[in-house]
Amino acid sequence: MTDDSTNTGRRRFLVGSTSVMGAAGVVAAAVPFVGSWNPSAKARAAGAPVRVDVSRLQPGEMLGPIPAWRGRPIFVIRRTEEALNVLNEDPGRLADPNSEDPEQPQYAANETRSREPEILVLVGLCPHLFCSPTPHIEVRPQPFDSEWRGGFFCPCHGSRFDLAGRVYAGSPASRNMQVPPYSYESETVLVIGVDEENAA
């Protein structure tokens, strides 16, 4: 016949062991979950500001695409005087010539869509289906437009944008290209992703 004190000891041992194992399982399951609250180094880097030196960028040249800011390509262009002069010669061709839709920070809601007229900073994606449009910076006729005044052409679906990233009326894209937040760290260094409105 088994002693009751022995059975009680076994029960306590089994209950205690099961409780310890259960607690260990809960902790093991919780660690990855709690860890997911903290962004990874890669995720932090994806939103980090990007510094771009434009000191060697000549009129009519483009830096990029720079696959840098939040995983999106960035176009940085120094426009020529001719390109600036033709920007608003035919606003009737554009769907949103005055940048009324909020596709840019307030300081870029102007006719050049930029802080400084000659330097254009754009997210290099067509807002239609997020293809990357091809830059055609020179003001000269192109096979897709005999009156081309410079800009961006999306070969995937035919959307056209001028050299301020404004969409041409009748394009599949319904919005202008996005201007990211940016600021000048110095006369020759841009910081993409940081401006007065969202500086941390």
C-alpha cells in the first residue's frame, strides 16, 4: 500500500514541474513577440536621412536614382536655364500645374516644385503603378512627344511628367510625382528625409 505522503510529494513535484515548463514556454513564445516591437537595424536604416553632395552636379545632369530613402529611388536634377524657362510656357498640358494636390511639402508648392529653382528632388516613381520613369532632361523632341519640353516618361504605361515632376493631362497617372521632405545642410549638401517640418 502506497503512503499518502509519498503521493502528495509526487503530486507536488508533477504540478511544480509542469508549472515551470509552462512558464518557460510562455517566456519563449513572448520573447520574439516583444522583440518585434523594436524595429530592426534594417528598418531603422530604411527611414534614415540621406545626405547628397550636389557640388559637382552640372546644369542638365542628374544624380540617381539613389536607392536610399525609405527604399525608394530618388532623382536629384540640376535644371538648365532653358529647362526652367519652358516649365510654365504651356500649363494647359498639365493636369495639376499649380501643385494643388499635396504631393510635395509646402515649401515646394511653387512653379518649380523645389526650394531652389535649379535643383529638383523627386521620388523616382510614377504614382500610377510605381514604375520608375525614364528621365529625358534635354528640351528636345522625343519619339513619344514631338513637342517634348524635358521631363520624365514612364515606358510601362505611357505617363508623362515635366521637369518639375508634374503629370501631363491624359496620362494614366493622375497625380504629380512626389517631392520628398528635404533641406540644405550647406550650400552643396542636401539632406533628404529631414526638413523644418519633420526634423527630429
